[in-house]
Amino acid sequence: MSEQQILLAFGGIGAAALLCQWLAWRLKLPAILFLLLTGILAGPVLHLLDPQEMFGPLLMPLVSLAVALILFEGSLTLHLSEWREIGSVVHRLVTIGALSTWVVIAVATHWLLDFDWMLAILFGSLTLVTGPTVIVPMLRVVRPKASIANILRWEGIAIDPIGALLAVVVYSFIIASSKGNGLEESLLTFGGVILCGSLFGVSGGWLLGTLIRRQWLPEYLHNLAALAAVLGIFIGSNEVTNESGLLAVTLMGMWLANMKGVDVRHILHFKENLSVLLISGLFILLAARLDLNAMIGLGPLVLILLLVIQFIARPLNVLLSTAGSSLGWRERALLAWIAPRGIVAAAVSAIFAIRLHEAGHQGALLLVPLTFAVIIGTVVL
């Protein structure tokens, strides 16, 4: 693409993102619906936008950095005082509940779409996440009770790095299996990601919090310092242990949010505005890369898979997670109904699909259209 075409594409993406967000506000519908439709129209339908040609090898690194910033912004809203009130339900939603969702989706994907077990398990880990990028805008419209809103928000933010971690472990297992040491390599990857992500995240959060609390930085530099710290921690953690950056930036945000004497409200306000920009652009770009023929080629069984995810996997998750809690049946029904997938599922599926395809795994590219089908379906429902 020429310089003029790239500038026109950037301007078009910005204008389209603003229009989508405005329509969502006016019609009280999730912006992701308009963003995805815009990306699909601009990309595979009208061929006006080709993200791969526009960014080249920079596309996936930029997507990864944007997801890191989005997760950091979300984790800045996680306060331990809220966790103490709703901790047991959220804890189960992201542990035994997530495990049950993973198993149901993996089995259904294998039997319905004839995916091999490894790709089915990988797809299950990609789509067990309920992203904060979609949950938070929905909560503004739905306006449930505070306890339900907090549960959904905490779940969406906490499950993203967990799902990404599981996807990394499964991905490493698939790659390592061809070398004859899959289990050993996966266990080492799991331990390395947890250790490295925790070390970088906590250290980065403590260091930035100390700089702010002791006023070693003027207030007008706090936002820039936070942005630089997120990018530095994400890149540094990934350099030491591949794919540990998402966990690191999530823990960094949580540490900052709960550090005594550190006011992060102005940082959070800046990151919220930045997240709206990043989410809008990312959804348009990733949707523009979709292969519509591949999505259509998946056939009507995709609809059955979506029904399994929405009406078996999610209710089972909520049933296991809310057992013995004080939540009524209406509250549990709402929790079971609202489980939209978001930008992390879309971005991670795009990254891993390309890597697995290059490694010679047949059918890996189908992960992307299948993931987008689930995103669209769960958001519409």
C-alpha cells in the first residue's frame, strides 16, 4: 500500500469506529456488533481494508500490545474489598466453572465439527473467556444489581489471562508433541509462565506504585509512566518466558489498584479512553481479516455448537459456581445468560492459528472464523 492509502485507511478506521460507538450509544446495543459488521464489510465483502497488507509483520505484535493495555486497564478496577464480598462465586467461575466450560466446548467441537482433540482442546481454552471489553459496555445498558455486575466484571477480567495461559499451554503441547516430549514441555511452560508473569507483574506494579506514592514523578507524567511500564513489563516478561506478558500486566494492574497510598483514578480514566480507541480499532481490523468462505463452510453445525456453549456449558458453569451462595434463581439465570466472548479470544485465536498453520497443522486456520462465530453469537444472544 502507498503512504496515501495507509493514511486514508487510518482515517477511515477512526471515523468508522466513532460512528459504531455512537450508534451503539444511541441504540443501546453493544458496540462490538457494529464494529464487527464494519470490519467484515470493509474487509472480506468490499475489499476496502486489508490489515495484513497495511501493517505487514507488525500486525500481530500491535494486536498483542493492544490486548495487554486493555487487560491492564481492566485489572485497575479490581479491588480486593469487592473480592471479599463476592470472592467465592468468582473464584469458582474462573476455576471449576471454567474447567467445566473448557471440557464441554472441547468435546462438542471434536464431535460436532470433527476437529482433532488437540485443536478442539485449544479452541475450548480460547472460548472459555468472557471478555471485559464486551461485558463492561453491556453492563452500562443492562444495569443489573451491583453484586451481579461486580461478579460479571471480575469474572471477565480474571478469566482473560487464565484462558490465555491455558491456550499457551495447549499450544506448546501441540508443538512439543511432534517432538516426542509434549507433557514435559507443557508442564515446564505452565510453570514458567506463572513464575515469570507473577514476578514481572508484581515487581512492575510495586515499582510504579512506589514512584507515584513517593511523588518521584509529577502527576502529568503518571499516564505516560503507566503506559511505558505496561509495554515494558509485557515485552520484558514475554522475552524471558514466551506468552507470560498477559498475566504480568494483569497482576501489575491489580497490585497498583490495591496498593495503599496510591491514587490511580487519573490513570484509570486515561486508560479507559485509550481502551475504547484500541478495542474499536482492533475489532475492525481483526474482522477485516476474516475468511467468510471458511466461516460459511463450517456449516449449520456451528449453530449447534453455539447452542451447546450458551445453553449447556454456561449454565453448568454457573450452577457449579453459585451452589450454596445467596444468589436467587433470577440472578443465577442472568449470570448464565450473559457470557459474551471478546477481543482476547479474537486476538489470541488469530495469533495461534497462524503459528500452528505455519507449523503444518491442518485445520488450524479454522480456529479464527469459528472463534468469531462464537463471539458474534454470544454477543447477539
